[in-house]
Amino acid sequence: MTTPPFDIVSTAEIRVVSAQLGREARGVVGIAARCTCGNPTVVATSPRLPQGTPFPTFYYLTHPAATAEMSRLEADQVMVELTDLLHENDEVQAAYTRAHEAYLVDRAQYGDVPEVDGISAGGMPTRIKCLHALAGHALAAGPGVNPIGDLALERSHWSPARCECDDPGAALREDEATTT
Ligand SMILES: [Zn+2]
């Protein structure tokens, strides 16, 4: 788990992320979380993409097994259940608001983008709209920062501690090849 500042992203890491997404990775400024094998699971993305488009989702979940699990949870009405929890529990609401603020602070280190000013991701701070975004934040920030993302990951059958990558360790292995 990593929040800014990030290490320089390698071409091998970008290649793995592009393979995960099935398209060219754009605007990646850091690897925010990894599988136990070292492959990225969450990337940090510039709040303004290279073509100029504003992009609020700073922490973007890229791992196919993880995104599939979040989609399954969303289809299982988990968002409805977590929304009830959010509205009924003052502590969870307060922590979720702090998560929203932390998200904006992290992203602001990569530039101010007026179009997304005050807008974080996933529905924060008052709604739950995307478990992918909230789990991405939870994986990047570590447990105890994003309460809803933490709960989504607890429900998930995917875990970064158990590798389900198509090509385990590819992000690191190719790095070694290029530096020797
Ligand atoms: Zn892996």
C-alpha cells in the first residue's frame, strides 16, 4: 500500500497495467498497491489525463480478479447494505468523510484540476456509488482509512495476499531484465 509520493513507474509495470485493463494505461503516476507477487493492483492516475480530460479517480483498481469481485458485490446489493450502515452509524460516516478528505489531499499533489475540485471518487463523502473506487482507495491507503472500501475487501473473495495474476511477478521480473 502506497500513497504519494510514489516511486517512478517502470515500463514493465505500465505493460502489466495495460494488459490488466485491456487497453493502454493512461496518466499513471504511481503504483499504489500490489499483489503479493509484485504486480500492480491499484494505480494512481493523474487528475488530468495526457489529452487534458479531468480524471477524479486517483486510485484506480486495475487487477481483473479484484474488479470482477467488486462487480459481483455490487450486483449482490452490497452497496445498499453499506449505504444503510453509512447513514445509521455516525462513526462510519465520520471516517468516510475523513477518507474523502485524505483522497483529495493525495490527489492534489498531482495538480489542481478545477473541474473535479472537491469531488473524490466512489460517491464519497455521502454516497456509495462504486466499490471499485472505494476498494482501490482502501488498498492504497491501508486498513483503517476508508471504512467502506475496507468492508468491501472483507467481503471479497479476492485478496492481494493470494496471487491470481495471469503472469505472476511480471512487473518486477521484467524490471530486473532491463536493469542487468
Ligand atoms: Zn499476483
